[in-house]
Amino acid sequence: MFAENRTQKLGTLLVTCIGFFMVLLDASIVTVALPTIQRDLHAQLADLQWVVDAYTLPFAVLLLTAGTLGDRFGRKRVFLIGLLVFTIGSAICGVAPSLGWLIAGRVLQGAGGAALSPGSLSVLAAAFSNPRERTQVIGIWSGVSGIALAAGPLLGGLLIQISGWQAIFFVNLPIGVIALLLGLPLLAESRNPSAKRIDVPGQALAIAGLLALIYALIEGQADGWGSPLIVALFIAAAALLVVFLFVEARVREPLLPLGLFKSATFSTANFAALIVGFALMGAVFFIAQYFQEVQGYTALQSGERTLPNTIGIFIMAPLAGRITARFGPRLPVAFGALLSGVALLLLTRLTPTTGYAAIWWNLGMLGVGFGLMLTPITSAVLAATPPQRAGLASSMVNTSRQVGSVLGIAVLGAVVENQEAQNLASNFTGLHIPAHLGDTLANAIATAGADAGQLHLATRLPLAVSALRGIIGQSFTEALHPSFVISGVALLVVAALAALLLGRGGHLTTQNTQEMSEIPGTLAGTVQEIQQPIVVDA
């Protein structure tokens, strides 16, 4: 298969695939475990949001910097450090005795994942300079990562059923150790001699601003939206993000080059990436809870029921690359956004007793829509970007998608929590329960989401436990409807913008687009990093 250095090249392919497989597996495996984690750690809905966002937030905000660190200090070094940090974070999550420890481990996983994700492909690209070989290994790499996305829900459900939620983190330990032991001798070091400087002020402002915003959104229901802390956090977030934009407009080598957003295609594609992350993560987060906490399925059964969404993405992502190569990104992005937006709006039909036969095709339709958008969005960004800045642009679109995921969990979680409290209070009023008692208990139950952990509150209500359980399930399910509407409408807006603003022209060649059709949408654009100058250490 490879003309020379066969052993080292195969080793590089194996190690980079293992590392990226681990990161993507973790992204898809955790959602099915959230209801089990909630019960075991007596967590509230906001706590589950932190379990997800504690991983996604550092992943999103460190992604651009991680690529620069690899270019400056060595891609192998940063990749292996990311692998080590991710593995340590997984170990902490697995042994976590409390929610705080679990969240701390998730932060480490996110930071490690940010180094692993761009590093896996840049290390691989540096090892395979022959274009034909590079295309072959990119196809293998993308297939392995696609398997990780597809296997996550089923593997997670199986591990939880056999052992417990801790197993979904422990499974990373042998994978990480093997990758480290193989990577140290087999990977070759490479750098970019013209790598840009690290924008420390921009990075710090981005982290602080997003953290303040996410904290306010997640904790707003519990603390009160008008409380001094939450109001102060919203003000601080706005101020920090404004200062961030001010700094980025003036710094010599910015983390986020604002000039790129002068292109309507570039701006539209990044907005589309943000909404895709927002809608996809929000939908998966709540659908898993619906299947387990409302309909009573096990984690494994829940994983099986989310397969249509995963399979839709898995099948359509490579096909979308070929469609883009022939017709440009406008058609697949617009049609994909329309399809997934309508699918989310159709999910507003959900009731606590909705049969799976009525919704499996909705989930498949959702996955097909998302799969149609992932690679073409990155293609559109690259087509609107000068070739010498393609690596940065592709990292930016991945960051946009990750930031969207962070906001999806926080914003939609706040909507669901607030709406559930209103639904519960309304139900209690209808049962002639005193308003002061009903409102207090409604807020207490809503903070737990669909979990039945608050059912001991039934002792304070003139209700049987079974009746309260039914009210909670009904209130939670109806609270999901506004979140589906918000995500669905946002995707319809993306469909309209894509139809109007995404063009076909640009710097991206048909050959490059066809190469990208072999890469999953999570990091498709980072293949353009191979165009950057590379120095391989002896």
C-alpha cells in the first residue's frame, strides 16, 4: 500500500485513528449515560448540562490555540500531550465519587480532545506526503471516526447495562495507553516554521466570556433570572465578548481574524455550523432523557432508538461531499437544513406515550439533514477563504460548531427547565393545590428535569406517586416542544440564508472537495492543514 517506511506509516495511521476514535466515541457515548449519571449522583438537569458543557466548552475555546501550539512546538508533542490529558481526564471521570469530580474530569477530557482533534490529522498528513497515499489514509481515518460516531450510543448502552456509567470512561484507558505506547516511538515530529503567535489575550477573553454566559444560562433557573449573580454574569459575558472583538480587531495575529467575516459565504457557513452544533447537541441531549426517564427504556434500548439519527449522519456525510463536488455547497446545505428543521418541528408531536414507530423516521430524517450539511459547510468556508489561510478557516468552522453545541445545551436547557416549571405549576393549580406550594415544588422538580428523584415530594402533595410521575413526564415532554421549535426555526433560517448567500465559486477545487467527501464533518476542513509548510524532525 505504501511505497516506503511502511512500518512507521502504518503505525502513524493506527495511532492517529485510535486517538481520534477515542475523542469521537466519547462525544457520542456520554449522552446515553446522562440519565443513569443523574440517578446515581442525584444530579439535577443543570448538573447534566455541566457534564456535557464541561467537555464541550474547553474543547471549543482551545481548538484554535491547540492547532497553533502544534505548528509551533511540534504536532506529535501536542498530540501526545492531548492524548495523555484526555486519558487522565477519563480516569478521573471513571472514579469520580461526586459530581464535582466528574465535571473536573470532563474539563480535562475537553482540553485533551482539543489537542487531539486537529493533531490527529496534521500528524497523519505530515507522515504521508504522497497525494495518492494521503487520500487513501484520509479515507481510512474518516471511516474509523465514522464508526466511532455510529458505535457510541450502542456501546454506551451496552457498557452501562453490563457494568455502570463509569465504564464509558474506563473504556478510554486501555485505548489511551495503547495509543501512547505506540505513538512515542512511531510518530514523527513536524512543525510549521511560519506558524503564527499564540493570541493569549484573545484566548483568555474568549474563555472568560463564554464561561460567564454558559454559567448564567445553566444556573439561571435555580438562582433566579433576576438575581444579582445571574444579571452580573450576563453583563460580564457581554462586556468580555465585546472586549474580545475589540482586541481581535487590533492584535497582530488574532485568534479570530474578523476580516474573514467580510465574506457573506464565510459568515453564512460559520453561522450554519453554529446552528448545526446547537440543534444537534440539544436534540440528542433531550431525546436520550425522553426515552429513558419518560418512556422507561434502559440505556441500551435508548441507544438503539437513537440509531436512525446516527446512521443518517454516517451515511449522508460522505455522499454530501460528492454532491458538493458536483453542485457546490448551496444545495446540500439548504436542503439539509430544511430537512432537519422540519424533522425537529415534527418532534413537537411527542407525548409521553408516543410509539417508536411514529418517530423513528423523524430521527432518521434529522440525521440525514445534518449529514447533508456537515462537509458542505466546511467546503463553503474553504471556498471563501484564500488558500494560504485554509487551515485557520477550517479550524474556525469546527470551533463555530463546537460553540454551537455549548450554547445548545445551555440555552435549550434553560428553555426546557423554565417551561417545565410553568407546566408543573399549571398542573398543580388545576388540582387545586395552593399556589405558593405548587410553585415551590414545580421549580424544585423542574431543576431535576425528567428524573423521578424528586418523587419524594409527593408526600407534600395530595397525590399518589404514580400520579405525580405522570404529571412530571407530561410536563417534561411538553417542555421539550419549545426547544424543538427554536432549533427547527433556526435551521429553517439557515436553509434560507444558504439558498441566498452560499455561492459555488471560490478557491476550493473539485479535487479538494472530492477529497473532503471522504472525511466526516466533525473535522473535515482540517485536511487543508496539509497545505501549510511542514518541517519534519530527524
